[in-house]
Amino acid sequence: MAEQVWTLAGKPNCRLLRPSILLLMALVLVLLGTAVREPDRLQVVTQSRMAYPQPKVLTPSRTDVLVLTPWLAPIVWEGTFNSDILNVQFQLQNTTVGLTVFAIKKYVVFLKLFLETAEKHFMAGHRVIYYVFTDRPDAVPRVALGPGRRLQVLRARPYARWQDVSMRRMQMLSEAAEQRFLREVDYLVCADVDMQFHDHVGVEILSPLFGTLHPAFYGRPREAFTYERRPQSQAHIPWDEGDFYYMGAFFGGSVPEVQRLTKACHQAMLADRANGIEAVWHDESHLNKYLLYHKPTKVLSPEYMWDQQLLGWPSVLRKLRFVAVPKNHQEIRKSESGGQPTGSPEGAGRAGRAAGN
Amino acid sequence: MALVLVLLGYGILSPGGRMLGSLGAGTAVREPDRLQVVTQSRMAYPQPKVLTPSRTDVLVLTPWLAPIVWEGTFNSDILNVQFQLQNTTVGLTVFAIKKYVVFLKLFLETAEKHFMAGHRVIYYVFTDRPDAVPRVALGPGRRLQVLRARPYARWQDVSMRRMQMLSEAAEQRFLREVDYLVCADVDMQFHDHVGVEILSPLFGTLHPAFYGRPREAFTYERRPQSQAHIPWDEGDFYYMGAFFGGSVPEVQRLTKACHQAMLADRANGIEAVWHDESHLNKYLLYHKPTKVLSPEYMWDQQLLGWPSVLRKLRFVAVPKNHQEIRKSESGGQPTGSPEGAGRAGRAAGN
């Protein structure tokens, strides 16, 4: 990739080679050595011989669910993909996936289960870097990691309000994307920490930009989506618009696309703050606005974002891959000084919105 | 330092490295999928229903998650906006060698009606008879270029050498002029919408005679001595050689690989059973396409009728007399009519 960039930049200037320019070229080459990865540059890779059942053109893989958005992005459900083929495709590109998670204040308690189950189910066989953002680095558990997998602890500023803890993730992600992710990984997966992996979550999710269907809304009409409806907010979506309601707890894509998304959401939230408004579902509202006007290239089914305690196990879900860990919202959000949490919208969010529907 | 500053000005050294596509408009290659995700504006359309599949009678996703494009799976309004925002230009290549120039008028006139309406199009007509290229009125943003092609004596070579000519032209001109290439046979007409829903880094089209058949029935090249050889237990689909495409870099890779494979076969004294189509199928087996087009995009109504699984017939064969069209001008006999036997025989016999 560095070579390609150099070729494009160098062609018109090849006549200017002079000793002083050579030094400059050395400088440029060094800088290009840290060039960004381009995961989709070689979109089509050379496979080798593989044995698997023939796909049947006259037999849909799923007859109960939509597997393709109107803009031809796959909606990823069990039965739609063959992991053997996909694993080879991504391994041939030596794909590295970054999994980001925020464990602020008491939320460090979720890390052990999150990481242990990720070790079992997340991107097995591929290179993985866990990026744990925390204000309590000493509380990050030592979890045994498989080969080709490592963990980095990144210092995060703890905000007092849980809404700000949630929203400021966008800022921290966009900054880290520029400073380190671009050089270290091909794809980013950004997840909430109070979750565990329960089944396979692999390269089938990877694409330039993906969002995940919120488990409480995948069967609902768009008027029921809890988009931000006030026109004063940057996150505003009118009643007659909207494809899906995406969950803020699991999104990702290539590093450049995630950087664009997180930066846009952060700036939108700053604008709202300056205008004295906060979107009803915080970063999730802004994520939904972004993904409406920047259509994702894959959409993950609710297999990838579920709460079995609240929603059971409907037959439309053949696997529950990434599921909520039961938690006591009041307890976990209570500030250390003993003050009361301001409601428990996350609980009201998932539970209330799901149960009430 | 001036150089560095200039380059910084071009954003080459920006951490996002996103400026590649906009560099040096004169010589830069286009990067159609660089900005994969574009900013849309407000649009009104029905909500997609998660619990309602778009099609219940056909597969719409390959096992490697490439869309299989059928009517009902896509919303053209959304897609048109996405591609227009990137100012997409599509090149449509067609070969009209010797008598095949007679097909150009209908091909181009129907393309004007149905192919990539609203987008920038360049028709690349490869021919040995530039004077016979008809003057067809073209809509705005659409133009035609005639490229000189060498006429081969055997029709099999006429078919196969297209790969060589495409790979050379891809490098020499297509890279600078278009974002996507669509490579089509000329003895065809557009009968319904063929739009940006087909565009992706690499696409192939399901052959109309084989989309419902088991892989053992696919007429892959089966002799291990050929570069196009595919074993009996492998194969996803049987793709038609008459309609494939993708981004220019990917089509360049495909056509070059097929041409080199055909040269290797020739050196080994073997010619694949279905010529360039055999090699295309080998390539697409080991370089999975990122979209697959349904037989809506490659049909022969005379031979195959209009089954209900096809809601539209978009790109269809023009009836032709194979003996007549392939007879050499010196009066010699054509060596069989495998193309006719190809479509007709293979379809009717199944």
C-alpha cells in the first residue's frame, strides 16, 4: 500500500530527483512506512480449493427474514454465510481486528467475562487487539489471550454523568482512531462492556461500515423508533424517514469509516450541547442519524445484540451471539460519593422499550 | 521541504490517507470504492421490513455475503443517489468484429433507453470496421469511443482475444476514464432497467441455462491439463461469459489472468471447452465476485420463455443465424456453431 501511494504521488515528480530531494524522499518514505492500512483495497483475493455444499439459487437461505437491505447491504443472520469461505478470504488479507470497549469506574467489573468470552467466540483464528479504555488500569483483569491476540489499556477520562460517559466514547474513539488504530488494525468493532459473547462472532460482520439492529425494534414500524424527534437537535430524524433502529452498543467498520462516524457523532453532540439540547438516547441517537444518511455496508441481525432475560429466545434467532449481562442499574450508576443516579435510562432503554412493545 | 509541503497540501500525508482518489486528476486511477459510504440527503421511501424477506423464491445472498441481484431486492432511488454522489462513470465494452457490426445499432439504442440512465457512460466499441459503427443519438453525459480491434479468423479466437484486448485497454485508458467496466456480448439488447445495482468491485452473471442445476452439470472445463480446470466437487455457479464487470482494477486483473491462462493452454496444445467463458468461471471460483447478477441480466426468451422467477428480462439475446454470421467472407464453413449449441443446446437439453 505504501508503494501505491508513493507511485501516485511520485509519478509527476520523478524528474526532480536531486540530492536534497533524496533526503525529502527518505522522510516521506519513512512517514509512508506508517501508512494507513487499506482493508478493502484488494477486495477480491485469491482463494484455493475448498469443499463445501453448492449454493442453491432457487432455495433462499432464510425465508423468515430480510437478508439484504434496499441498498444491497447484507443483513447478517445465521444461515446466510459460510464461515469457512469467509475465514479464508480475511485470513488471506492478514486481517487484524480491533475490539474497543469502555470500562469506566465500576464498569471494570464487566471486563473479565467480556474478555474471556471474546477469547472463545470473537474472531477466532484472526489477529485481534483489544482496546480497553478505562480510568482504572489496575482493575483490568489479566485474561489469558490466544496466539495473535493482544490487549492494550488506554487511559480514559471518567465523566460524572453516565450520559456523558456514554457520549464521550465517540470523542475518545475518533481521537484514538487517528492516533493509533489507523496504523494497528484494519477493522474496528466498538462494543459496550456489560455484555458477553455467547456464540460465534466472526469476520462475517466485517465491512467498511456496519450497524446492528436493536433487539427491541427490529419488528417495529419506523414511527415507533425512538429516534430523536426534536428538530433542534442534530440527531433529528423526521417521522417519515428511517431504515432501522440501530443499537449504540455494537457498531464498527474500517478504521477510516469508524473515524468518520465517531468524529461526526462527537461534533454533532457538541453542537447540541452548545444549543442546550441533549438527544433522547445520547450517542445512540446520533449513531442512528449518521447511519441513516451514511448507509452501512452490512447490517447485523439481533443475533449480535440480544438480552435473553428480557426478550427470551425467539425462533427467528438461531443463535444468540452477543448478549447482555444482567446488571443492577441503580447500583452500578450510583456515584462513589453516594449520590443517586439520574434514573436508569439504559435499563429503561432496553428493558422498558422492549417490554413495553 | 517544498515538496513535503506540496504533498501535505495534497493531503497525501494526512493520517486518514483518504485523498488518493482525488490526486492528480490527470493520471490518478479512479477509486470507486474508496469512499464506500457517501452522505445521502433526505429521501422518502417505504421502510424495509426485517421480518419480510424481499424474495422467498430465490437466493439473494451468496455464502460469502455477496448480493445476488434480483428484482425486488433493491431500491433504485437509494442506489442512484449513492452512485451519483460519487459522480460514477461506467464504461460499457462491446466487441463488434466482422459481421457482428450488424448488432450494434440495436445494442446501443436499447442501452440508451435502459443502461445506467442518469449516470455518465462511455461506450467502448471494439471493431475492425469503424466505418460500420452506427451513429446512435446519445443522451447527456454519454459518449462513444471506437477502438480498433484485430479480427481473428476463428470465432473462438475472436471470443477469447477479447480478454487480451480488454486487459490492455484497461491499463491504457479505462483506468483514467471510468470507475466501473461492464463487458458485454454484442448480439444482445437491453429490454429493461440495468442500473447501478450491478456495480461493485467484481461481478459475474448467472448463466440462464444453469442457475437451477447441480454443479456436476456445469459445463466447466474438466480436463486437468487446462488452466480452466475445475474439479467435479467444486464450483459455486456457472457464470456466463457474455456479461461480467467490476471496478477497472478488478476487471484488469480478471482479463489479464484469463488471457494468460489461455496462452498457457495454447502452449500446452489445449483449448478450454467454452473458451473464455471456461476461464472466467475458473477465475470467479477462486476470486469470489462481490455481486452476482441473476439471469434477469442474461436471458434468451426465444429459447427459455419467461419463467415466473424472472420478474424482469433486462438484457436478452437477439435471435441470430449462427451459420450465416460465422461464415467466413471467403465462403468457408464455420466450424460448428457452438455458441448456438451453447445457449440453445445446453438450455434445451436440460
